[in-house]
Amino acid sequence: MFRTVKIVAALVVLGTAAQAQDATIEDVITDQLQAFVDRDIAGAWEHASPMIQGMFGTPENFGMMVRNGYPMVWDNSDVRFLDRTEFQSWTRQEVQIQGPQGLFYILDYQMIETTDGWWINSVQVIPTPDVFS
């Protein structure tokens, strides 16, 4: 009986690791955006690349930066994935999200892939073009 429990536990651990590696770019971004909506800063932090984690040091610092600098990420809704461009060592994924007050934004996610799966390495807001009447 005890051996069966150990085998099942090992399969669960292996299955969880395989699922993390099989997560797509869209899965990682969606999961982080939902974590921010849920105010699960530790969960959002798990998707930040090692470089980002090194820059901010703690999930709390990272969460404060997002809350203050990226309100459209902190309070996001209506997520749509747009163009994706592959580069040698990273991938650029454009994402349209609805932020506070119903405004829409296009974000440029720089994604890197390691043996542990996809990581969010940076996010930039793409400026909207000026419209003249």
C-alpha cells in the first residue's frame, strides 16, 4: 500500500513538471495576468524570468512595480493574443488587454524559453499612434 502511494505521488510530481514545461507562451501570460487580477503576487512572480526576479528581489517589490507602472496589467480583462515574432534567443508576443476605465492597450511581451519552460522577460506598452482629425 505504501509503495503504491509513493508511486502515485511520484507520478503527480512528474506530471506537474511536464505540464509546466508544456505550457505555451499564451498559457504563461494568461496565468500571470489572472494572478494579478486575483492579487496572487507570488503566483505572478513565478512567471517572471530569472533576470526580472533578480532585478526586483522579492514578489512584493515586483508586485509594487506592476501596480504602479502597469495599471493595465494589474487590473486587466479581455485578453487577446496578436502577432508573435520568433528571434534567436527570445520570442515577442503582442497582447491586447483592456485595462482600467475600459481602455485598451497593446503590450509587447518578451518571452524566453529555458529547460524549465517559458518565462516573461519583459513587458512594454506599445504607444498608440496619434490620431488627428
